[in-house]
Amino acid sequence: MRLVFMGPPGAGKGTQARRICEELRIPQISTGDILRAAVKNGTAMGLEAKKHMEAGGLVPDEVVIGIIRDRIQEPDAAKGYLLDGFPRTVAQAEALDELLAKLGNGLDRVIDLAVADDELIARLTGRRTCPACGWGCHVMFAPPAKEGVCDKCGGELVQRADDSEATARQRLTTYHAQTAPLLDYYKKRNGFRSVVGVGTMEEVYQRLQAALA
Ligand code: AMP
């Protein structure tokens, strides 16, 4: 299955995507994760991306399109993949369509995870992750057993640099200006589904499963 997960920052795309990908045995391809790794490794692409990410803006289309072009042609993506956080502009969606047409395939589902703005700020600013094992939690909604410590491996939990309140607000502004217009691009398609991203993780997961069926 070839899937796209859309939705505003903080909607829960990454968390839900992880579970869906484990179940379907397909890779989760997150442009955000790939860019964060590039920033951490100090590559040329990372240096270019960092300034946009820290400002709550988008990394230039040609950079993320290049990442996806290479990544979806790797062997582990032959049977399908889930794109988490890509495309984020109409130009990216058009480039993806063109690439898929060349490869002779298309998307099975485009899923929009819908959550209202006022809830998103609280979700974003409370997120914490463990750099050692990738475990994630939320200081209010799903707190760790011991403050600041990963439940899974005991590592120190950190907050993503762009989850500060000021940057989170800017990311939402960016989403409405540049990514929300994509909904119109995909809405007319057969495979498009909008899923309410509010409720427990399990409730949202069940809705997603129904949308994928
Ligand atoms: P995410 O982890 O998906 O929230 O992405 C974190 C940041 O990476 C975003 O705020 C953007 O700065 C950048 N980014 C991730 N995916 C894209 C994309 N498809 N297009 C442009 N910028 C992106």
C-alpha cells in the first residue's frame, strides 16, 4: 500500500503512522525525521534545512522532493510505504504525482488527520521524545512514569527545538498558508479520507484502520 498522511503539526501523524507501518510492514517515510537526522549530522542539506525548521517554515520544495524521489525507490519501499509529512505544498504533491506516474504506480490512500488549532498548541508544546530509542510521550496527556526519563530505556527525554510555543504557533500559520490548500488538491480523489484526530490513541487508530480498509 502506498499511503500519504497529512494533517497539521501535532495531529498525531507520526505516532499513528508508526503503528500502521508496523502492522502493514511498510516503511514510514518522514521528511521531518530525515531532515532532523541531516541537521544532527551537519550535512549541507541539514545546514540549509535548519534555518527553515527553526523558524517554523518549510524547507524548500526541491530539497524535500529530492529526498522523497530517492527514498521511495529504495528496495524496502518496493511493496509500499507511508509518507508522513510529505507532501506539504501543492508543488510537492504535483511532483509526487509526476514521479509516481513515471514509476507506473499511484497512491492508494491520502489520509488527512483533522485536529482543531487550539488543541494543537497544547499537544505540540507538551511533547517529549527519547533520542536514544525514539519513545514519545506528553507531559500532560501521557506523562512518563518519572519526569524527564524515558519509560522504555531510561534515557533523558528532550523537547524538539521547534516545539517551543512561538515556533509551534508559526508552524501552524505555515500549515494554514501552505499545506491546507493541499486538501482541495486531494479531496476530489477516490482514495482521499478525512479522519477525526481527536480522542484516545486507540480511537483514532480504529478510525484510521476503517479509512484504510
Ligand atoms: P515534522 O516532523 O513533519 O513536523 O517536520 C518538521 C519540520 O521539517 C517542518 O516544520 C518543516 O520545517 C520541515 N519539513 C518536514 N517535511 C517537510 C516538507 N514536506 N516540506 C517542507 N518542509 C518540511
